[in-house]
Amino acid sequence: MEDESKSRKRTSGKLRDKERTKVKMIQAVGKVLLKKGYTGLNASSIAKEAGIDKSLVWTYFGSLDKLVEEYIAQRDFWKYKATDSINNMLTFKDGIKAEYMSGLLQFQFQSLLDDEILQRIMLWGISEKKDFLRHISDERELIGEEVFKIVDPQFKNSDIDIRGILAIIVAGIYYLVLHGKTNGSLFCGIDLNTADGEDRIKESISQIISMAFKKTVA
């Protein structure tokens, strides 16, 4: 019994060590991304940052892309940060109110504005053709479809294309944040690097959503 107990402890210890190492490797992806950009993401740089042998990238994740995908999935707004908000919205059987939709989009805007790594991931997603980036994008769409199952019926008898409107707003959020944080210049005279500029965009999101939802037909 004593030998069996020691064996279980060794196995348990190895599993904990493996999980700790995997966490370090995932965290190292973000550190390298900040220091070197996505062009500097390779097994050697990640292994050096994590303080491990680069062979563990394949041992624990199967490939470099799988490791990077795991990191991105844990930082993605729709898959990670907005999970609670979206799950709450999916419980609404009688439709989603304008203020909830506005709040979700304002949350996305602020999250992207505050997260330099997320900004770099979004830039990467539109700059390079990678299977794992496409996979993450497709998963965002699946999450969106769950929300649209509730939203679409609200606009069924109206002349409002809510999908088109939301597509423009989300794309606008991406571009405005990336432009403001990367270029730093004004956009339509608005400085996104000021509290006033942030508030103007948030209020505008609310106004657009409110106008769209007011035209729904019960």
C-alpha cells in the first residue's frame, strides 16, 4: 500500500508539473507577442521566454500553432471576456433589449482599447492567412449565431438589417481602436486616446443601437 501511495503521489506531481509548464508556455506566447510581435512568435522564442526546452511545444501541444491558438482563445473577447454577458443574453426568451446589446458592444470597445495584446491579435488576424486564426474567427461566428437566434426574430417584420448594422459597428470598433492605438492620429476629429473620445464612441454605439431597436415591429 505504501508503494502504491508513493506511485500515486509521483504521478500526481508529474501531472501538476506538466500543467504548470503548459501555463508558463501559454503565458510566454503573450510575452513574446508584446516584445516581438506575431512575426517573432516561434518555438525557440517561446521556449526561451518560458524557460523550457522547445521540444515541449510539440510534446504538450502537438504544434506551435496549437499552442498559439490556445493562448489566443484565452484572450479572445467573444470566446473568453464576453462569455458571462453572452450567456446571460441567451437566457432572454422575449428578445434582447437595446441597452443590453449596446452594453455588450461598449464592453467590446473598452476591452480592445485596454488590451494591447488583443489589439496585436486582431491586427494579426487581418494581416496573415493562418488556419488557426481562421478557426478562431469561425468560432466567433458560431457564438454570434447563438445571439442572432434571439435577435433576428425581433427584426423579422421590420426594414432594419440588424446583422448589417452590427457588422458595421463591430468592424468600426476594430478599426477605430487599431487606428487610434497604432497611428495615434484623430479620426473624424475624435481622439480615441482621451476619455472624451472614448465616451463619444460609446455614446454613438448606444445611439445607433437605440435607433435600430426602436424600429422593430412587435
